[in-house]
Amino acid sequence: MEAFAYTDINAPLVERCRLGDRRAQAEIYKRYSKAMFNASLRITGDFAEAEDVLQESFLSAFRELHSYKGDSSFGSWLKRIVINKSINCLRNRRLQLVPLGEQHDAAGLELPDHAADMEGVQWRADVVRRCVQELPDGYRVVLTLYLLEGYDHAEIASILGITESTSKSQYSRARKKLLELACQRGLTS
């Protein structure tokens, strides 16, 4: 079987950025800013902080472009910067994982496991998004990194400086709390 080397479609643009080409930097910003802003907003939960993180992330990326080796896509490399800066923003805000003793009781509610089980449920994206933003920072960060950004619990533990079991328990509690909040707003399972 023949092996193929990974080629980033943005490689020529990244090279131009390395040479200080402002138009190339503007194009990179245009291509990635919306997705990176949304990733930051999901973690920070604050529009203004997400905007700040976005700007700081692009500045860092352009400043540290020499460290980008091209072994992953530029977008993946940039997303890692955005996520790290978003988490640092929360740490500066004193990110607190919810202590083990402070568990939220979802009154016996369970999340549906299959899409088929969700038939008839009126999941409105704006309500769910608001419910996610209402989660405690620790819950929201773990839930976002796991569900929306695709990190596994070992990676989340490494990023946040917690144990893998803490990541799993925060995720489990976040799911229960999210369902509780959704039910309070009329979304039922």
C-alpha cells in the first residue's frame, strides 16, 4: 500500500505569512476567524473575552509562525493556540471545577443515547447554546472540549492539568446539568 504525505492546502499562504506578507495574514484571518471565535466563545462563555482571545491568538500565531512545522493542518495548529488562550483566560478568571461534593441532581433525568430516541424533542439551538453558557466554567470547558472540539478525556486532563477521571466526572455532571437546564426551559426528553 502506498503512503501519501499530508499537504496543507494553506501551505503557500502560510509561507507568504512567514515572509511578512500582510495580505496573506489578512486572508488567513478571513478564513479562520469565525471558526476560531466560535471555539473561544464556547470555552470562555463571554463575547468580549472571546474577541480578545481571537485577536491574541492570531497575533501569537503570526509571531510564532516559525514554530509551525506543517505536520498538521494550519487550522489545527491555530485552534490549539485559541483553545489554550481561552483556557488561560478562564484561569485568569479563576476557573473552578465543581467540587465532588457539589453535584447537581438532574432528578432522575437521563440523556438520550441515540438520535432515534430524540424523535419529537424540540431541541432549539439557541436555547441549548444559552444553557451551555449557563453551566459552571469547569463543566462548560470540559463539555466543550469533549463534545464540540473532539478532544478525549486524556487530552482534556493534560490541557487543564486535572486527572482523566476528573475530566470524565465533570463531563458527566455537565451533561446532567445541561439536561436539567434544558428541561427548565421547556425542552423535554
